[in-house]
Amino acid sequence: MGGTKINKIAGHHHVSMITKKGQQNNQFYQKVLGLRRVKKTVNQDDPSMYHLFYGDLTGSAGTELSFFEIPMVGRTKRGTNAITRIGLLVPSYDSLIYWKRRFELLDVQHGELTMYAGRDALHFEDCEGLRLVLLNNNGDEVPAYWQSWDDSIVVAEHRILGMGAVEMTVQSLNSLANTLENLFGYELASSKENEVIYQSVKGQAFGEIVIVEQDGPKEKPGKGSVHHVAIRVKNGEELRDWHQRIQDFGFEVMKITDRYYFESLYFREENGILFELATDGPGFTVDSSIESLGKELDLPPFLESKRAEIEANLVPIE
């Protein structure tokens, strides 16, 4: 690295998944999990499909769960070399008890209260088998700009705060660990046989990555699978710096793309996990007021002229 200062990765930005049914997905993440739909837009590379974002009041970096709707997609065949679990932080142990009762009431697939990544935990799955886990944040610090959404269906003291540990299951633990540690400056937080935990911010769950080593067939993605994880960089200048560093590290970078709501770049590490680096800004309020976020179909300026054609091809989501 030539002794130059490395910009620190500040945590997760978003995680993007695949859904078969946008309406059902919309219902689950808003009405069951109590997240806010902060953007209803389309996949910029294929505007025939919805791209839905859920998060806190404004969809702050680190709170965003995003879904591409692909109606023709089949089921996921689970395996290795995939992002296999998403942690969501809740305020307390009492919150986990609240959520277990809620899941029982709403018939959500879930387990017993347990431990995961060193925290009290409650595993559950969404309506398409996406694996998630609620984690007790236990009063630990979270990014100062995360803001609770007051209109959430969930009571204030038990609302989901944002993302915690993201799990990656891979054939080569060492190669992914090398990338996190020596390219991005993540710190090793814990290690046991076939599983290590790295943190982008020491001692903080909001930037954690759990690596599980597992041999066997690779996952075949489908509904309820994770497409990629995005990690946070401050701005375009930092993104360009990372572009160079990633190439120098030996990975091929897919081009830097202006997604309008943020700028990003993509690369695959040696196991095939797709990483995105995304800038904090300008954010989802660039074309919406805070009050109206996620209500209408928002399109980036370069797609606005095709609005009528795009809307005609989409099944309306309430």
C-alpha cells in the first residue's frame, strides 16, 4: 500500500436480494418487519423489473435492504460461495422476545432464541426463504444518522435499527479473509474452526462480516437469495481511490456507475462473492421529499423519458 493512508470502510451500505413477487415482498418488509419502503424504482440495467428499497426514515446507508423483482425466477438451491444470512439489529433482549411473539402471531418461519456472532439472536426467514437473523444490539453505538421511522407498524422500543452481521459462506475462508483484512482494512473480531468474524469498525456490529467455510456445490441463486452486498465509502473521490486499490490488489473492477442515488463500483472476490462499493450520498431524498419517499415510482433522469413505457410493463405495487 506504499504507506499511504487507507480510507476506512464505514460499514455496510445495502444488501440486494432477489424476489419473485414484489407485492408479497412489499407486504412482508413493511407490514411484518415494519421497515419503510424508501424507494420504488426499477433495475437501471433492466427497467422491466422493480427495484424496491426498505430501510429507516430516509433509507440511510447501513439500513437498506433492496430487492430486484424477477417474476420468472426459480427457487434457490442452497450451497456455498454465496451470501447466506443478513443480520438486523434490534434494541434489546426484550425486543427479541417481542419479535418471537410477533412471528408466532403472523406465522413467520423462525427458530428459538439463541446466540449468533456473539449476540443474543432470533433466526427467521422471509416469505421466500431468505435467511435473516435479529440481533440484540444491547445499547451499543449505531451510526448517528440512522433515524427511526415514526409511522412503522412496530412499536418504537422494538423497531429494527439497521443491519448487523452479514454472513458469507465460501469454499476458501482464507482468500475472503485476506481481501477483507489486507485490501479493506477490516479487523478480525473472533475466530473458531471454519468461522471467522471481521469488523469494519472495531467492536461494532453494524459493519460485521461472518465468514463460514463450507465445501460442496455452489449455491444456485433464485427467489430469496442474495445478489450482492454493498459496503460504504464516503464520496466519489474515495470510490475512485478504491477503484485503483482493488485493481492493484488483483481484482477486475466492473465500471464505476452513477446510480443517481449513489455512485458505485462492483467486483467479485475469489470465491465469486459480488461486492459493491457505494457512496453515502446523495441518497434517496435527491428526487423526493422525506414525507413522500417510496410512494410513487421514481426513475433516474436518464430513464424519465421512457416512463410511460416502463410503467406499462410493471404490475402496480400498492
